[in-house]
Amino acid sequence: MYDIIHQWFVSQQLSSSTADLLTPLAILLNLLIISLTLARILKWILRKWITKLVAHTQIVWDDILLQHRVFGRTAALLPGFIIAGTAYLIPQWQEQLQRLAYMYSLLMSLALVNVLLNSTVSIYQTYEISRVRPIKGYIQVAKIVIFILVGILVIAALLNQSPLGILTGLGAMSAVLLLIFKDTLLGFIASIQMAMNDMVRIGDWIEMSKYGADGDVIDITVTTVKVRNWDKTITTIPTYSLISDSFKNWRGMSESGGRRIKRALYIDMTSVRFCDQEMLDHFGTIRLLQPYLENKKKEINTYNKQRDLNPDDIINGRQLTNIGTLRAYILEYLRNHPQINKDMTLMVRQLAPTPNGLPLELYTFSADQEWAVYENIQGDIFDHLFAILPEFDLRVFQSPSGYDLKTLALKPAADLQHGISQKSGITS
């Protein structure tokens, strides 16, 4: 074939030296086209045939192998075998082509082993024993060892040296290399572990108070991770610190479909009381409370009748309270709010009383995770709740301010004494 192509170039009135240069290039180009085309055809056949086969089986492991694209990786080995087997067609480049084909086959084999090990972990996780005895850590160690061995083989092939010679040289230089490249080696191992565990990606919002980092990851290298903080400053973190120290990654929040709202109203406990009929009539005009009041009244009436209790007896009989009704209103308000995620936790709970009042905590998730939108949603909700508290005859607790003390000091003593007398029920 070499002579035929060479003669064809000569017949095209090209010089012998030009034909000597173009002939091996033409053969190599054709070999590459043929090998890549055959690899694509094999990959298409495997995907079509195996997909049909997997669809008709009840086992799980073949679906996992197909999901991890194991069969596609197998087809990628074909070009290396073809080039290695046909390198004799270009005698002057035969040795170099076989070496490159060998390196290519090693790298494709490494990719195949990688997806096979990933598939092994996924298959193992389908069994209950995986919760008790996980193997992911052992698989990761095996990957590191395999990556190192394949790297040595590739370097040996590139330098046309024996792998044992490279290992011997590395052993003699290991102490010096560890001292000089300590940070690089630590960062390299850390970056492999981060990639395997999918700990940090570019674009993730991470928080690491030790380094003053709170923002988006913009760059990941072997030695450093760059974080653009919310004040637009840049924090650089050693890569290995993300393995050795603790940090918070907000990616889970971003992918969950909601962002948590966890904030409390502090109610003045002196404003908590039972509901009288006038208050219940007023609550009945609030649309969100109507189903709650109807069900609650039936429940309380049934309870009092079964125990022959006087409904007006606020000590023995069951009664509605203004703060309990407020909790029910807030819960219905959140359920009907268009910007609250209804598929995630939603509750209004009463916490233990504090010197600053009775905390009534909202625990829910906004439907939008964007910071500015989230803050607007949270602000709108609490704007509404602060404004509606007087409708339930409740007050927000607030420590006395300078204005309160100033007003108290300017108030006439007679008016102050009159107010105290009225609160105490004392008449002159």
C-alpha cells in the first residue's frame, strides 16, 4: 500500500521528497478516519443492541452499567488496537505509532476501569449491606493506585524507558520530592478526593469562616480554591484545607427547590388571652380562618358536652386563644402564599418563653433560592405579620427605648398615677 500511494503522488508530478513526506501522512490520516469511524459504528451498535437487551431484563446492574456508559468506553478502545495493528504500513513511523497507540489504549483502559469501579459502587449501594459496610472509600483508594500505575506506564512509554527504572528513580528522589512539592502533592490528592466525592464545583456557594470565605467558587486548581465573597473580595483557600477542615456547601439548598425561612415573632406574653365572642365574630370575617374556626368550634363543643362542662368556664372548659388562632392563621397564610414551596417542611411552632417574649417561629422554604428574591419574600411575609398582630389583640415584645423613657419622664405625675390606678382597679 505504501508503494502504491507513493507512486500515485509521483504520478501527480510531485517530487520524490514531497511524495516521501505526504505518503505516510495520507496513510495515517486514512487509518485515523477508518478507526474512528469503526469505533463510532461499534459504539452505536452496542448502544442500540444493549439498550434493547437491558430493557427486557429484570436485573438492576445492567441498567447501572448502561447509565455509566461502560459499553461506550469499551468501543473507545478500538482505534488504539487498529493503529497498533496497522502501524507497519508506515515503516518509518511504526515504532512511534505503536507507542502512541499503546499510550492511548492505556488511557482509554483507565477510563473504562474508572467507570467500572463507579458502577461497582452504584451496584453495591442497591443492597442493604451497603448502609452498614460502605465500600466507596476502598474504591477510591483503588482508583488512586490505578491512576498512579497507569501514569507511570504512560510516562515510561513516552520516554521509551522501563517502568521499573522510573519507579527506582522516583524512590531515590521521594524524600526530596516530598519536601519540595509538599503543598502540591497535598493539593493533588485533595483535588482527586474532592472530584471523586463531588464536594465542590465551580459556581458552588461555600462558607468557610476559618478563612473568611463566604461566596461563590470561581476557580479550582491543584493548590488553591478561589472564592468570590459577597462583598466582591477574593479569598484563596488551600485545596487540602477543604479535606482537612470543615466547610459548608450550599449546593444542596440550591438544588432542593427551596431556601429555608426560619425566623420568630416575639410576642408580649401579657397580651395572650382567651377569645371572647366579639373576637371570634371578628375572626370569622377572615377568610383564611373560617375552616379552622368551624372545625375548632365543633371539636371544642363536642369536648365540653361529653364532659358536661360550661363553655363559659374558662378554667375547666376548652377555649380558643388569640395566639393559637394566630398560629393557625399564619399556617394557612403560608400554605396559600404563591412564593412558598409547599412540598417542603412548613410549620409554625411556639418555642420556650424567653425574657424577650414568647417566640412564635416560622419554619418554611421559599420557592426561589436567589438571595435578593428570598429576602424580599421573607420581608413581605413578616411585614404582613407585624401589621396584622393588632387584629388578634397581640403585641410584639420590644424593650423600652430612649423615646419611651423620654415620654415617660415628660408625662405629668397625675396622669401617670391615674393610669396606674386604672390598671390596678383602684378608684378614689
